[in-house]
Amino acid sequence: VQLVESGGGLVQSGGSLRLSCSASGFAFSNSAMTWARQDPDKEVEWVANIQSDLRVWYADVAKGRFTISRDNTKNMVYLQMNSLKPKATGTYFCAIDFRWGSRGQGTQVTVSS
């Protein structure tokens, strides 16, 4: 299993970022995928989840501003983040469903005020 996240960066409050996750080594199209975040010394916080049948679920922090999507032809999962706020700052990673042990190295998102 390999998951590689990209797309993070520094953005001003109110800005947008699109995170990407490239997946390999498992049956991607049959797998639910999750975007989550983790700050140093804090627990993992899930952000959005997309099922194999394209049903999506969002944590309260993401509702109305973030959109998770997937492209099974490319083994990719995305997280479009709009109207970003400074509290969204953190390391974002993707994982197979809620299996945090499958996570990639993550991508840093920093939102400046």
C-alpha cells in the first residue's frame, strides 16, 4: 500500500487549496478513502470520507466548504478546500477508510490570518 499526498501550501485566510492523494498497491476502486488531519501532539481528526459507491461524509469542520472526490481511473482522491480559516492549519493525509496506519506522509497546509 502506498499513498502519496500533495497540494498543500501556504494560503491566506479565505483562500483555497486542492489536495491530491495518489494511491497504489491495493484495490482502490473498492476502497473507501478518508482525508484527515493531525497536528503535533494531537489526535487524528477525520475531515472527509468517500465510499466506493461515491457516498460522501464530512466532519463538521468541513461541511459546506470542503469537497472530497475520487477518480478511480487514476487511483486518485482529492480534497477541495475553500474559504480556508487559520484553524485549518495542519498536516493533512489520506488513508484507506479510517485505517490511519495506511496513511501517507501527509501534506502541510498553513492558513495565514
